[in-house]
Amino acid sequence: MLLMRDFHVNDSPSISETLKIIHARYDKLNSDRLVNVLSCVSRAEFSRVFSLLPIILHSYLFKGIISNYDCYRQVTDVNNGIVHFGPSSKFNGYSPQNIDEGVRMACSSLIIDDGKAVYNAVKFYQQFVMVHPFYDANGRIGRFIVEVYLNFYGIGIVWKKLCANTQWLKKLNNCHKRFNGREYDRYLDLLVAHWKKFVFDVKNGLDI
């Protein structure tokens, strides 16, 4: 893992052990606890709670593994903190100077609005991974935040089936390509429609 080389910590575990630790930590995350927290915050604070989660989750997953566990990509990092992602690395993550604003903008979609919960969650996820605030685990962190938000409304999502369907990545990348363009909203609607095939009402198990 290049991260372990570039952001070395003393007594860091082996790569295989690192992967086990990260997976174990992720599996222990509990969306119910955060849903309970959200039920106690004001409408004004609701989105702000989500804007704090990326750093908190990244710190939890990577503390003791890499030295930059508690921050976004930095301009002082290797390659000035620039990353590329997606098919053939065709997309650029936000420049480090714009990450804070990009994350806040993505999280601003996560408002109290049960009528558009799935739409809001998908919009957040697409914009969050497009910002790509970290070198690793952006998708993992984004998915957990989506899960918390949807669970707040009693909505579940079958990640395994969604991620096994290659159409979701194609539709996600189509949104990245058209962000800030005239066709963005149309392609976002197509992505939302696709995600809706994999969500359900937690209380009765019915599709939404």
C-alpha cells in the first residue's frame, strides 16, 4: 500500500494485517447509534453532523496505520495531494484547497426531507466520491454515511446487489462527467432510479 509508505507510522502492521484491521473496524460501525444522535439534533444542525463524519470515520479506520488518518488530502503531500480515480484514472479528485468546500456541498444534500431521502442520499454519494477527499476508503465512508441517512428514514439498501451490478458505476461516472453541465440533473435522475431498485422499507421489508 503506497499510503503506508508515504504516510508511515512507527510499528505499523503488515499490509495483510492492515486490511484485516480496516475491515474489522468497518464491520463494527453501527449506524443505529448515529441515527439516535440525529434524532436529537436540530434541523439546522442536521447536515452539519454529516459534514463532520468523513474525518471522524477516516480517523477511526486508519488511526495507527497511516500518519494522515485525521485529515483530508493536503497540498504538502506527495504529488501536491492530487489523485486520479475511476476507469483508467480518468477523473481528478478535487484539489486539496477545495476539498473542505466540496465535502460541505456534498453533505448539504443530506437534509431533513423524507420525501426525497433516496434522491438526497444518492446525490450526496455521487458528489462525495467525486470530491475524493481521501486517498483511500472514499466509497466505503460514503456508503456508511448513506446508510446512516437512509436508516434515519427507515430505509435500507442492499449494497451487495447494488455493487454487483456494473450499471451503477457507469451511471455514477456519467454524473461525474456532466457535473455542472446542463445534463447533470437528468443523469443524476437516472442514477437515482437505478439505486431505487436496491432500497427497501426496513420495517416491513417491502421495496420503496
